[in-house]
Amino acid sequence: MELVKSMLSTASQYGIAIFVLMSLNVALVSFIFLAWKQGIKEREELFQVIKDNTAAYTKLQETINTLIQVIKHS
């Protein structure tokens, strides 16, 4: 009977250890996934800022060219 209790005690300790390790594994995977997702979100925002700045630069260049033409013809 003592042997069975000892085996159950050891098994429950291993079970608890495995449960804790699996829980930590799930938490780590979740953290990595959320960090990756946040990185994608920030990257998409960065691309949008670059697109907006490129559009603004193009518009500014057109305005400068127009002003140069007006000055040349004056």
C-alpha cells in the first residue's frame, strides 16, 4: 500500500510539473504570437506613413514645379 501511495505521490508531482511546464509553454507561445501580431501592425502603420509621406512629397514637388513655371513666365 505504501508503494502505491509513493507511486501516486510521485506521479502527481510529475503531473503537476508537466501541467506547469505546459502552462508556461502556452503562455510563451501566446506572448510570441501577440508580439508578432503587434510587429505586423506596427509594420503596416510604418508602410502607411511612408506612403503618406511619399504622396505629400510628390504633391510638394508638383507645387514647386508649378511655382517655378509661374516664376519663369513672369
